[in-house]
Amino acid sequence: MQLSQTQIQKLSQELRLTPQQILQSTILQLTTLALEAKVIQELEQNPVLEEVEPQTSDDEPAENSDNNEEEDLDWDEILPSNDDYKPKEEYDRSRNNYKTIQPSPRGLVDYLMDQVNLLTLDETERTIAHELVWNIDERGYITIPTDNIAYSLDVPIELLENVLHRIQQLDPPGIAARDLRECLLLQLESLPGSEDAILIIQKYFDDFANKRFQKIIRELGWDRDRIQAVQDTILKLNPSPGSSLTSANPNYITPDLIVEKVGDEFIIEINDSRVPDLRINSGYLQMIGRGSRIEQETKVYLKKKVDMAKWFIQSIHQRRMTMIRVMKAIIERQHDFFEGDEKALKPMILKDIAEDVKMDISTISRVTNGKYVQLSSGIHELKYFFNEGMLDENGDEVSTRIIKDKLKQIIDSEDKHKPFSDDQLSKLLKNEGYTVARRTVAKYREQLKVPVARLRREI
């Protein structure tokens, strides 16, 4: 029996990005600092790419200027003209007074190791102590289960616990704890007159953390003043004892854009003055030019590197153009905010800007994600200007950010002995003209990192 073979033709469409498009998307989503690192990496990997050295008025013109005529590159095609773009200038940082914060000169590990070296320990105990110190995170906590450490070092858990106890007596108080409860107890043990607080942390930690004060008072027979004194003592403790020995200000924000108002016009700068200007080495262009005597394989390799260099330079230029266009569209939509009225932030979503600049929403998302703009009023993430809207009782569209601000004001001014529930907050917002459901109030409250009423209650 002979089986017949059937051929089926199927027509389908599939989207494939070119290497240029992939590179453009990658460069577009980079922050200024990440772009600087990417340029350095590309300079190391691509031999035909080189940094343009800044020239002064005293610099002599290049001797072989005629060699440029052999460059078979149309730079007008590579870098399309755009009236919005202005050559970048070195940003004058003296225009603003920055408060310089010096980080701690010593790290947490070094600080603890100095103290460990003063302890009387044998060789095995010292090895355990060093391993424990290296497993303390920046908050001051042991991050790995102690039995895992004992197993990796092949030592008895009892010996490790003994060494850990000695490290926990070092400075700062509360160091090398395995959880918050142990951290607080370590600090309380060194405080005179803290017996009540130790009792609460040992036996009623969960109730105390969740502010179930009535249960504690009922079971211990204490009055409110006594439990209030315990709370005052515990609130003075440091839940992150290692933070005092880490960098004083570890997170610095480098703005990607700078917007200044000059007269009636907003001037937009791309803050990439530290990103070097790039060009293609003319010597390699001559090698692959007409009449050069190099192997075909070498010529193919160089042509590939030249193409990659052109795409890379074009992608950086395109990034600048796109960021300026998006920033202009944001300013136009949020004009009152940029004029100084920070409460005039209007509802705006990514789709609005995408339609204004005639780009895809994914492109706008890449431009705005993780990037910051410096204004005279401070530094804002570009995502800050995007927020949904809702209608108030008058039918006017209101930014949800305004509603969140009003919600935060109500919570801040509430009686902490009887904090408002989400249902009560919903009614209070309605009295202010904002009809917001209880579930929406709960969502906004969580976004504001405000706990539920039970956890806001004071004694």
C-alpha cells in the first residue's frame, strides 16, 4: 500500500526586528549613566569606533585632512537633521548648590572585623566568626540560616551559635541578629530598666507588632501608661543597626534631562555631556576603500564593524531626538505644572504622549522608564507626570494624584487613637467632591504605603 504525500502551503506573517531596530530600542531605554558605560564597552569591542577628542581654538588642523575625502559615508543620511536638536554643551553644575554628603569612611564588615580580631578565639572559632561577619547584610542581619553555615564549615551548630552570641555583643547593639525580634531583644538587654519591653518582645511580639494592645493589657493586667512606656522604649531602638555604617547616601540620581525656563520658553538639555562623541576611524575606512590590498575576509570583518559603528552612533543620536520630543510633549500637556503650579498636574497616560509625537506606546515607555528630569523645583522621574484621571462630582476630570494627596492629608490629620477605616475614608473623600469606592481607597492607600487602620492605631 502506497501512502500519498500531501503538501500544504500556509501563509503567515511574522514580525522580525532588524539588528538596527534592536540596537535602537536597547540604547533608547538606557539611562545616562548606563549609556556612558555602554559607550565605553562599545569602544573596547569595536576597533573601528573611536572617541572624538575635544578640540580647542589652539589645536592645529589634522595634517592628513584630505584623507577625509575618502570616507564613503553620507553622514546626513546616518544622522538625519532635526531642528529640535542642539549640540550638547558641558553642563554647568555651579548653577545649583548641591549639598555634598560624605559617605562613611569605613564599611560595616571592616568595622566588625576589627572588633573580631580583639576577641580571644581559636583558629576554628575565628574562621566561624569571619564567615558570620561576611554573611551580615547592610541592615546588620545574618542573611543565611546558621545551620547552613555550620554545614558548609563542617562545624557543630552549638559551636557556631556560641561564636554568633559573642559577635552579637559587638558594636553596634543589635548586630548579627537573625530577625527583627532578636535584633530588638539584643538592644534591650543592654538597656537598664527594660524588663517590661523584653517581656513584651519575648511573649507578645506579634500582638505588639500588629498593635493588639487591648489583648496585651487584658492578659497582663497593665494600664495604658505602662504599655505606652514600653512602646516609647521600643520605638527608640534601631531596627537596622548596620545602616549607620553603610554609605551615608548610597543612591544618587543623575538627571537625564534638564529643563529650564528662559523668558517664555522652556529649554531642554540632554544631560549626556560625559558621554563621549564618537566617530569611525578614517584609517579603517581607507583599508576597505577602493584599491586597498587586504584579504577579503578582513575586508568583510571591517565592513561589518563599520556598519555596527554607524548603527551605534545613529542610535545615540536618535535617543537624544526622541527624548527631546517626548519631553516637549510632556511640557505641553503639563504646562501649568512646569510654570510652577505643582498641584495642577493633569491626567495623562502614555498613549496621550504616543499620539502627540506619533510614536508607539512601547517607545514612550522606554523613554520614560527610569529616567529623570531636573527642574528648578527639583528632580522628578518622567513617570511622575503620568497618572490616570477620574471625574469629580462636577464632571471635571481630576488627576488621581490629587486624590491621593487629599487622602494622605485626611490620614495625617486623623485621630490616631481612632483612625479612619477605608469605608470612612471613602465617605470623607466624597464630602470633598471625589467619589471613590472603598476598594479604590484601599488601593490608593497601599500605593501611598499607608497601613490599615488597625496598624495606625496608637495606645
